[in-house]
Amino acid sequence: MYTVIAFVIAILISTNSATLNKVKTDKFDSYSVFLNYGGQKVSKLVKGNLENAVIKSKVEVLGEVFKKHIDSIKVWPKLDIVFLIDASSSVGEDNFKSELKFVKKLLSDVVVDFDHSRISVVTFSSKDSVITNIDGISKPGKRNNKCLLLNKELSNIRYIGGGTYTVGAFGAAKDIFQHSRNDTKKILFLITDGYSNGGDPVPLSIELKKQGVTVFTIGIRNGNYKELYMLSSSPGEYYSYLLDSFEEFESLARRALHVGRFSKYLFWGLKSITCRHKGRRLFISGQQCTL
């Protein structure tokens, strides 16, 4: 039996267990307060329950939590990761590019090749536009490597436009994970900006989680926080994240995926990206993959 991991990104993580328990007890009524509090403020509920609360921005809180998840993921030598990327009309082409940058940044310190981590990327919009653009899990190959993935394959993915057929994206993920290896960590990232249409994706997510997949969901702007919460791994408040804008989304990526000037993590806009292929240390620069 293989282990699959589904990560859904949660909005407020409190160090106070009583507050977390209240979120679980009140479910979405209290959770909506946490999900929608803005900039440099905390809700009255949080202020009232946390005597020693430190007021931080939402992105700071989320970034700290997300970074812990990412750091724990990267210690695994073998990962099978599926990214579900929203390409609907409400996202827009520029924000779609931000979603792809997130994928690149997250993989910047992951060894991607046949023997280590394998990556699949699915874009989705309308019912007839669920596209498995990259599939290193179902269709692994010795030629698959990080240079090819980051420099060519991701760059070739095109924006589609249309609806938000999330259930179709989860169906594609289920098919992909059937080919996952037994000795890997299985992770799913959903990035979306809207309410799903065309069917309920939650049952498929439950199936994946029962199989061991960890699901992270990131909702941006108009994301359905109740659905994202149900799609996420448990506890939902640790794995589902709702952000107010794509600017916050990019800020989250910078905070969670970069730890310092001399870190192994890369800056969002850095042109040269380290990768490994056949034991050699390679760099991507422009359209070239060079030693």
C-alpha cells in the first residue's frame, strides 16, 4: 500500500490549542472569521482568546506555517507531487504565470529525476479543458530531469480560460497517483481562485487522502473556503489557505520558500535555477541548461 499526501493551506494557525479547538467546534462560522481577516490586524475573537497574541499579517502567519510544511517535505529523497493549477478566465494570464512561478520556486530545492522526485502538473478550467501538461509520475522516463521540467516543460504550458472544473482536476490527480511508487511521499497542491463548478470534488479528495495523499489547497481572492477546508488534509485549519490577492500569494511564496540570502532556496525572480541531472550540478540560464 502506498502513501499519498494531500496538502491544503490553512489560513490562521494559532499557538493556542483552545482557539484551534474553538475553530473545530464552531466549524465554518468561526473559521470564516479567521479566513477573512486582513492586513495588520487580528479578529476580536482571536484578541479575546489569546492573551499573549502577537499581531502579524495574514501572510506572515501563513508563511510560517507553510514553510514548516515545505521544509518537512524536502527531507524526503523521493516525492511524487501533483500540482492542480487553475487556468480559468477569472484567474487571467498574468496570475496564471504567477501560479507556474510558484511551482518553479517550490521545486527549486527538490531533486527531480527518474530515481528521486517525480512531478505532474495538471491545468484545469472548463469540463473539456483538464489537461495533464507534465506527467513524470504516470509516464516516468530516464530523460526526465529538473532542467527539462523548469526550463522547457513548464514554459510550454499555456493559459486556457473558461470555468473552474475542480472535480475534473481531482479525477486526473487520482488517475496519476495510481501510478505512484510505493516508497514515496505523495503530495497534491491545488491552487484556485474561484468556486468549483460541474460537480463536487470532495469525494475524490477523500479517496486520495485515504490512500495517503496529503492535500494542500490555496484559495486566492474568491476561493470557496468551505470547500477548500473539506478538500484539505486534516486538521483542515493547518492545510487550507485563503489569500486576498495574487500579490499575497506571491508574498506567501517568497516567505515560505526562501529563508535567506545564502539559502539553498531561490529568489522569486532569479534567472539561474540550480538542478541536478545524472549527479552533475547544472544551472538553467535563459533557455540553456549548462554546467
